[in-house]
Amino acid sequence: MNYGRDPDALERYYICRGTKKFYTNFNISVELNRKTDSTQLSNALRAMILKTPNLSSNAFRDDNSDDEKCKGLNFKVNYLKKIEFETAVSFEKFDKLDGEFFTSLDQRYCPIGDQLPLWRLVVFENSKTQILSFYCDHTFFDGTSGVLFMKDLVKELNECWKSPNLSYQPVLFDFEKDAPSLGRIPRGAFSGSSLYKLSILEAVRIAFYELCVPSFVKKFLQSYIWGGPNLFQNPLFVSGCRGTAVPKTCVRPVSLTKDLAGPLLQLCKAHKVTFTPLLTTLTLYSFQQTVKKKLSLENTSSRINIDINGRRYLPEYVNRYGLCMSTSISLVAPISSTGKWFDKNSPLRKTSKTLLDDIASRYPFRFGGILNYVNPWSFVEKQRDSTDWKTLDCSNVGVQDISCGDWSATSAWFSQSTGMTSNLVLSCISVNGVINICFGFASGLVDLVGEETIDAFEAHFKRTIHELIET
């Protein structure tokens, strides 16, 4: 039986990024309340794989044709022949969770087309604790998928904890034995739901705007008609970085303990804004006062992306792995001192309104449907050649309860590659009242401004939080 399927347009976009090595990985790391071993993990992972086709699949070329000419349609999503525990899981020593740890983790890579899964699990150990890190290619997984992996892992470890007579499982998946029970690989939300459906009329309108409207007209519309920042007075920030294969991301982790996280969340409640726009404003302000000032004295606006979880609209995908997200895009004016952040027309208020409007209208998902009408390879090449990078890409997977029975995550971290389109990525997760953030800076940007400027950003960010809480 043929269990495979064609990749959808969104998957082909990420297959392209993966084959060209324009993205490394995203990762979720958790510290559990108890240690595990290869026997427990092998049984837990095998149980997970037997329920989740994404964990035993890869994308393979079905012939030797040219990827770009075929628009990626020469790939098939199919099961692997076999997954051995030792190829998917490794045990490694580590000293501490710091920037060097996450920077090194972000450099790892899961190749498209190999007889290996598009994910790995690393058990980092020292004398005090273990850190379990799941990292993956983006083709079959989004940030919520990474969280689901950890939730499922904790659930299965709890089951293993109840079974004292377990034996080590050297093979996690065997096609001949296991594929029949899994069945045909299901389609993802992009092609399996109406969420990303874009009418031909909308596609034509988008194409006309992108290809035919002159840049100065776009700037006028954004500045005076659509309520964005005045781009004639404060043009968009351009760092000058260009995309390269195997991009390096320099990561700075920041932990907001309960004594900081609690007051920030109370501040959001009091001023009727959600946490993600506030976090985005905090980050942009510190970036503006440190990194931007190092490059130019000109006041510039920022282009930002805030990821939206599509599972809120699709109950059938709530607990399913795969790609089910889109992006809210905002243009943000230069940010003034913290005392004016909650004013009616402040950048924070406008960012919050744009995000809420996009969530309500679902337009970013329909806009994503444009991938059905473009060649992902040509699109990615255009991105690579551009210096028009986003200032910030924000992905907040929110407050998570990663626990089951006797097992739980005492802390969690989320980090990811900047790829070739972002100067800075902000990845955030909250467990047990603590908000952990990883700031990922494109290495080209760090080369331009120096490590001392990144130090200044981190210090400014922490200082601004205290200032905001105190006032």
C-alpha cells in the first residue's frame, strides 16, 4: 500500500528552506522533576511514534528532476524505513543553560530526504539535572507541535514509570511492522481545512499590489491611509544583513521569575492589553535604544511579525502535530519612553489592535494561501537576495502545563533560528509562573554591532521591565 502523499504548498515552502539550508531548527527544552534513561525513553518514544505519523516521516524526491522547475511537486511525504533509538536520541554532557547552550543547539540540523526523522531528542546531563531538548525541521512541525511533543513525552514517561519490567527498545519504528497500523499519512491543516482558502480574486488583488504598485505609493498608503507609522519621517529599519546558507543564530536567554512575570501580567490586565504585544514593545524599545543606535542615529520604524496559532479555529487540530499557524504583520513607529506606552494611539496599542483584528478576521491565514499560487523556490530565492528583513519575529507559545501523574516539567525554554529574513527572533514560553524568553540575533547583525551591543540590549530589556513595573 502507498501510505505517502504530496506535500502541501506550506510544507513545500519549508522543504525548500530545508534543502537549501536557509533555516536550521526550532527547539523546545524542558527540565523534568525526575531523571529518565534510555529504557524509559525508548518505550515512551515508540508509543508516541505509533500514534503520530509526523514523527516517522520525511520528504523525499520521487525522481531526479529540478526542484525549482517542479515547484517542489517532485517531493513526496512518506514514512521512513526504520528509526533506531540511537539515531534519534543522544545523551550529552552540559554545564549550564546559557546563551552558548542555546546558540549551539540552534546550529543543529535535520536534513530533508534522509532516512532519518525530521526531529531529534537530546538528553543533556550534568551532576545535578537533565535537560531534554527536542529540535526539528519546520516542515512538519510548528511551535505548538514542539509543546505537544513534550506533553506527549511526559504522558508516556508517566506510563513507563508504572511499568517496572520494561525492556530497552532499540527500534522505535519499523515500516513493515508499524506503517499498516498508522495508515496513510494525513494531510495538514493547510490543505485539510478551509482556514487557508484564498479566492482567486483575492490572490489577483494581492499579486497586483505586490508586483504592480510602486513602492512610493505603498509607502504613502501605509503612512497616510492605513494608519501606520509615517514612513517618510521614520523609514523602516534596514540592517543590511543578507541571507546565507546554514544561518547562525546568537541566542540570549532571559528568565522572568514570578516576581517580575506576575506584575507584568497584572499590568496587561489593568490596561486591557495581552502580554504578547507588551513583550514585543519591550523588545523593540530595547532594540531601538541599543542595536539601532549603534547602526544609525536616524529614528526608524520596525516591521514585525507575531505568530498566530491556527488551532484556536480548528478543534480537530488542537492536539495534532503539523503546521497550523500564520503571522500578524505590523509596522511600528519609534517607541517613546515607558510612561506613554498605554496611551490611546501608542505603538503598543496599535500593535495590540492589529493582532486582535487579525485573530478575529483570520485574514493572515487566507493571505498564507497565496503559497498555492507561487513557486516556493523562486519565493525563497527572492527572500535570500533581499536586505528588507523583519526587525522582529515574535513567537509566544504561551502558558503551558507540561505534566502528567508523577512527571512534570519544572521549567521550559523555546528557541529558534532567525533563518534568512529576521534580524531578531523572540521565542517565549511560560511554565510554573516563570516566563522564559530566548532572543535570537542573526549572526550578521551581531558582526555589525558587536557582542557588547547585544549585552547592552539584554541589560536595557531587564532594566526597562523594572522601570515599567515601578511606575
